[in-house]
Amino acid sequence: MSQLNYPSISDEDVQLVKICHLDHPLKVYRASARYVRSVYISGLIILTVTILSSTLLLISGRATQWPDPLIFDILGAFVFVFGGTIGLTAGPGARRMYLIVCETGLIQVRKRFKHNRTVRVIYFKNVIAVKKSLFNQNKYYIKLRGYESFAISASYYQDADELLALIREQLAKVESQR
């Protein structure tokens, strides 16, 4: 049986579990180091491409003989701000992603900034099946009754095999109580 690991669950998350009526939290699964590293590298690539493209837009706006090179300046600034925001916030956002498995469901939390978070709650009573993806062998889909499916990738969370085993164990408990 799974053991409780309350030291890794913050007070805010315990309150979130109580608000969602998910009984007791069993375990928290944080984003894997491999996933965080790949998101950081992707963010740096996006940032580099953004800097290069905005610089080229600004230079081409000055080099052309157009009567109004202001359009290139605006476009270059837009590309820099938009791409820079995505490139700089992707990595820290991935690091603050985690999944809380409880007795009657699970909560996926993604914190973008300090006070901005996205929470997705899944109740095991609404789960139809857990299926492996046909195309990506590291991805599993939790099919939900009346809702869109929820994807769990083995590369997203630490101890993904243990996570899937715990979800299946909790699903079996919920099925036996019906």
C-alpha cells in the first residue's frame, strides 16, 4: 500500500485537496529532471531564435529604402517581446508542475508565476479506462466519462511507472466500492 508523504505536500495543497473533496493525499509526483531540462533547452532555443529574428527585422527595416521602416521596428519589437516571454517562462513553469494522487482522485497543478496556477481535478469515479497511446509509447490517456481525456506522459513526472501503478490501484479500489 502507498505511504503518505505529507512533508512534500504544502499546506496550500492540503487545503486544495480538502476543497476538492479528494480525501487524503497519497503521494506527490514532481516534474522529472529530464522533462524540466528539455523545456529549459526548448525555451533557450525559442529565445535565441526570437532575438535573431527580431534583430534581423530591425536591421532589414533600417537597410531597406522603404518610406516607413516603422513597421519593421514594430514587428521586431513584437517578436522579441512575445518570443522572449515564452522562452523565459517555459522552464520555471515546468519546474513548478506536479501531480497529487489522492484516495478518490488526482490533482494536476501547473504554477506559471507565483500566484498564477492552473489546477485540473480528476475524480476516479469519472474514469472509464487508462490506455496507452498508439503512437507515443511513453504517453498514457485517462479516459473520462463525459469529459475529454487526460494525458500523462512518462517523461513528465518522476517515477512514472509507480504513478501509473498507484492510479490503477486507486481505480481498482473505487471500482470495488461501486
